[in-house]
Amino acid sequence: MTAPLRTRRLLATVVSCAAAALTLAACGGGAQNVTGDDGRIALTLATVATDSCAQSFIGEKQGIFAAHGIDVTLDVVAGVPELAAAVTSGQADLACSAPTAVASGINQGLPFTMIAPGIEYRKDNPGSFLMTPAGSSITSVSQLAGTTLAVNALNTLPHLSTMAMLQDAGVDPASVTFVNLAFPNIGQALETGQVQSGVLQPPYQDDMEANGGRKLASPYDAVNGGNPFVYTVWFGTKDFAAQNPAAVTAIQEAMAEVSTWSNDPANADTRRAILAGATGQDPAVVARSALSYYGTELTPELIQSQLDLQRRFGTLPKELNAADLITAAPATS
């Protein structure tokens, strides 16, 4: 039987504490042994209600975590800052976020480590597209100089990869005005002409395309030369990983099984139903949205290109080696 899903709001004091602290001790957190006397592992996963972190919902609903001896509590939070806060404070054992965000936290002194993969970029399923609205005269990336371009957050992978894509197309990123808008607002801004292009993800890109919008390119193609890379991860603290090696192994194996199940086209309808229930989206909208491809392993080669991209555009002050940021899965015989 699967553990009950429990959603609770993170306290504002936790967020403030995480923003100010550079160590767990500053917030009074600390790693604890999560394995009970009966051998069951109790884990709290901080997540957001999107496809990018939906492994948490799938693993719970399909009983995959339970089958690996893990009883999960899911903390569904509003956004990225709350994810880092939950782990930093010790309120959650693991959380889902972008490797670029985790690397930035590590650079600031937070004791994070990446433990399991989330979404894996594949050239045939990139998960993100630069789009123009119906009727736009812009038909290629090379025409974007002097225009306004919307991304959902500055200095994140959608922004950094778009700058790399512009450079690859011979466009100086400084000649493009970037604005920060939430995904639903990007579509509105495109339709009203406030911006000339925008980076969208499902289901918003599907809606834009259905209304005559054009996909120019996927910025993520510029990250690792079109080769796979993992752009969301499950992360925790080094103290947690060191004190709970059995739990780390269990969650790595469970997430790999969740990913394999999720990537199977035969499970798409069930996966969409779980996603609709977790996000509160209209099932009809979820039904026409592209599903992410989840990775089954986490290696330095699947992360390093994003760290290099951060260095390329100055958002990471010093070089980081991806191998130092990952808690490796145990070797198999």
C-alpha cells in the first residue's frame, strides 16, 4: 500500500532562513537517519506540481517507492526558492530542481549534492522551444537582433541556452532585450505584440502552436551539442547522503524504475491522469501536451555542459566539476 500524499505549505520563516544561511546549522537543520527499525525508509520529497518533477507523484501513485521500501511524504511547494529552503532547513530530505540552481547554491556554500536524475533532454524531445506568434515575419533565430524575447526566469537554463543559441546563429545576445515572464504570460505577450518571441514549454507551446505560432528552434539544442543531458535533478545535502547510504541507493533505484515506467508509451494515459491530478490542470490540456523523457542515470557527463554554460555567461563565478556535485549510484556487479 502506498503512503498517503500529504501537501503542506512551507513556513515563511523557513524560506527566510534558507536565504540567509549558508549551512544547515544556521537554520538548525541536520541530517537524520531515515531508516526505521523495521528497515522501511521514510523520506520527505519537496516537489512542484509540474511534469518536470512529476516522478514524485508517479512513484507514489504507482507504488514504486513503496516497493523499494520507501514511505514518502510529498511537500508540494510554490516554486524553486521553496525547494532549496526545504532541503536547507531539513524539512525535506530531497527536492527537485535544475542542476544550474543546485550548482549556484553549492557555489554560495550550501552543502548540496545531486542524487538522482529528473528530465533528460533528447533531441527528439527537447522540452523547450523558442516561438513566434501567428503572423510574425520572423522565421529564423538569425532575425532576432533588436527584438524583445521572453523567458520564464533570467540566468536559468532557458535564458542561458537561448543566449548560446543566439550566438551560434551569429546574433549578439546583448542586441536582444530579455524580459522575465511566467509561462502563461509569455503566450499573452506574444499574442499582443509586447514581445516578438518567447521560450515556451508544454502545454503552453502546444496552445501557441494550435493558434498558429511557429517553433523557431529549441534553445536546449545549444547546450550539449544535441547530445543528452539531465536538466532537472533530485538533490539533498551531503550530510544526508553520508548518513543514509541505504536510502540514497533505494531512491536512486526507485527513481530509475519510475523513469523507465514513465518513458514507456504504454503508460502514457495513466501518466497523464496522474499529472492532471497532481497539477490540477484540465485533463484535456494534459492530453495534448508533450510528456518529458526522464533519465535513468546521473553521470558527470549529463551535467557538466550546463555548468560550462553558466561559466560561459558569467553566472557561475568559478569552475565546478560535475563529478564533485553528484552522489554516485553504487557500482553494479
